Amino acid sequence: MKHSLFLIIFCIGLFSCNSGSKPEISKSDSVVSHETIVYPFTPKYSLKWQPGDEKYALMVLNCLKHFDDGDMKGTFADFADTVEFIKDGFYFKGTRDSLAVLTAESRGEMATVSKEFDAWITTFYPDKNDTWVTLWYTEKLTDKKGKLDSLYYTDDVLIKNGKIVSYDEKQRKFPAPMAKK
């Protein structure tokens, strides 16, 4: 009896080990294609990029945290002496100090500001020697009269020689809530 029980268990184990299919090698999107791709449009900027140094993402995130806290000196600590700032309906190119004055006026109209991030990425373009940090987030703010608002942002921040030289802010307003019938 013990001998036949052992033989049955051995056969089950033997057949179960050999009955499984061989694992397939899966291909992922990260595999570089060697086929030449012809795009219908030509970009103004390089498509040759690689992951950038995350210390620059930290630098930009700290800048935004200082802004939320109302600390204008901290906000502009990592900006270059000459800076470009672009946002909806606004373009500035000049000194960091002049931009800080304009930004302080705008921030002064708000009682509270906070951000909720979806993601960020740091990219390096070797052919341009440029590092960009791109951020996706929702900003929630309350003005001094108590009015609440929120906007969705996608920011592209250019860093050269360890300093922010260009800040390009794109915003999307959320639709008004639908009225109940």
C-alpha cells in the first residue's frame, strides 16, 4: 500500500512538472525599435532625450513649495539672474528680482495655496545640453475674500548651469459643476 501510494504521488508530481507550458519572453515598450519612423510633423525641439538628474526636480518642487508657503525669497533662490516666465496671457523676460516683485504681488492676493501632484519627470537633452523638469498638478487656492478656486497645471522648467532660466506654465480651468435639475 505504501509502495503504490508513493508511486501515485511520484507520477502526479512528474506529470505536473512537465505539463506546464514554457514561459514566453515578453517584449515591453522599453525595447528600442530599430525601424525608421517618419513623423508627419517636425518638432522644434530635439526628440533625443534621456532621464535627467532628479536633483533638478527637487529644486523645482522646493521652489513651488516656497511659493505655496508665501516665501518669495525661497521661491526665487534657484532662479538665474535673468529669467523668462511664460503663463496664460503673460510673458516676462528680465531679472529674477523684477519677477519676484511681480510674483509677490500676485501671491499677496491669496490667503492659501496648495498643490496636489500627479507626476513629474526630469529629462536631459544631450544634443542641447538642456535639462527640463515637467510637472503635472492641481493647484488649490483661496483668495483673501474666501473664494476657493483650482486650476490644473503643466509646467515646463528649463535648467541651465544648475539654475532655472525659463518657466513655462500652462493652465487648464476645471469646468463649472453641472447644475442639478
